[in-house]
Amino acid sequence: MMIVDPIQLAKTHQLAPKGHSVLLQRDDYLITKIETKNGPLVLKASTIPGHVSEWDAKNCILLHEAGLPVPAVLAYGEGPVSFAFLTWIEGEPLTVDSPVDVQVAAGRLLKQIHHVPNRPKYDREYSYDAWMEGWLHVAMTYWSQQDGITTQMIDNVWAGFRKIQPLLATRGHHHMLQDGRPDHFMVLDGKINGMIDLHDCQPGDGAMDLAVMGVIDQPLLDHALKGYAADSEEQEAHAELIPFYLFLRRLAAAEFHASQATSPALVDQALKLAFAHPYNLR
């Protein structure tokens, strides 16, 4: 049973629905594509208070008002569920097989997002480097359970982390996608038509978003870096941080997809890359 009736909710907000198809359905989360007389739109709904109305909607509003290619918000709010109606973004997911100039354009778009005006400031109760340390603890617990991982390998990762921790402590000033996987960049007619799934945007480090581009396909990261065109100071930071983020996000991707049983091939690929390129003291 769906957590909300998409057609009835769309009618309530005078969106003239004609039909819908379910894209994702869980006990606490629903994504549907709704056909209307004015074209398709997407409904995101969650039983978690603020999950959609606070995260998806407000991130889309912030980026859309800055002129960036993200869904427009047609309606959002709280009720029995947190919900948002967004315009539909046509296109195919960005991949390593997309035209190189499109991959480069993804890097330019990332830079615009990271420096978007009026972005929220980092306001967690703990510092950015402490956040990354906690994330690494989780990743190391998962990695230690894999075949062939030794105590020395774990110690080497922590030694590398301690070296870059002072640099991490200076980060957190970008508007980070966090879940900016390549398949969230939609490509149409040889250009990026827009981005989807912006619910995880928050203050953080743009270098992590760049690393996410290369979790599976290094050329995507290389081309995105070209488009990002960082200044010399930021390039130096990227050289220190991106190898760490690549390792961290490969393990995070493997653990997530293993827990969801969604892509055994991706789990295997991410773990192989993490094993082949472990982060350590440089």
C-alpha cells in the first residue's frame, strides 16, 4: 500500500493529473512520475517529517533560484507525509560513455553548485573533520570484514587520515551534493539537461563531489576536474583530499548496495577498486 495517493494529492494542489507510474516504493518513501495536461512531473513523498519538504524542495528552490538546471518546485509541504511535486527532468544518466564535453560540463556545473549564493553555512555540532572521521570509522568496520584486509592496512589508512585531518578541518564551506552520482546528471541532446535527487545537498566539501564522479570510472573524474578548473590553491587541496574521498566513497557505495542487494556487480567493482587503491600515508 502506498503511503499517499499520488493522484488525489496532485488534484489537491490543482496539478491536473491524468495518471501515474511508481518509480520507487518503500514502506516510508515513494517516488512516482505523474502525467498531467501540462507535462510530466515527479512526486516525492516520505513518512519521515521534513524528509522531502525540507531536503528535496528547499535544495531545489535554492539552486533553481540561482539559475541552475534543477527541477522547479510546484508544491511542497507537510501533512500525513512530507511531499514535494517537482518538474520532470528528461534525459539519460551521465556515464563514462557520454561525450567528453558533457563530462567536462558536469565539472563546471559542480563548481557552480558548490559556490551557489546564499548557501547555508556548516552548522553541525562537530567539525567537518570529525564528521569525516566518524564516516571513516564506519567504512573501516566494513572494510575490515572483507577477505584479505589486514590490521596493517587499516592502520595505514588511519595514518593517512591523520596527515590530512588538519586540511579537512578547514573544509565544509561548499554546498555539497553528497549524493551527486553521475547518474543524477541527466543528458539530453548532447548537453546536461538537469540534475535530479538533490535531497542530500548540504554544507560540505566540493572535493567529495568530484571524487564521487570517479568512484567507478576514473575518466569521469578526470574530465569533471577539467571543467571544474580549480585555482592553484584548490588544486593542491584536491590532490590531498580526492584520493581519500575516492577510497571512502568506494567503500560507502559497496556497503550501501550490499545492504540493499541492488547491484552485486557494483559492490564487487567498488571493493576491487578500494583494494587496488587503498588510502594510506603519502
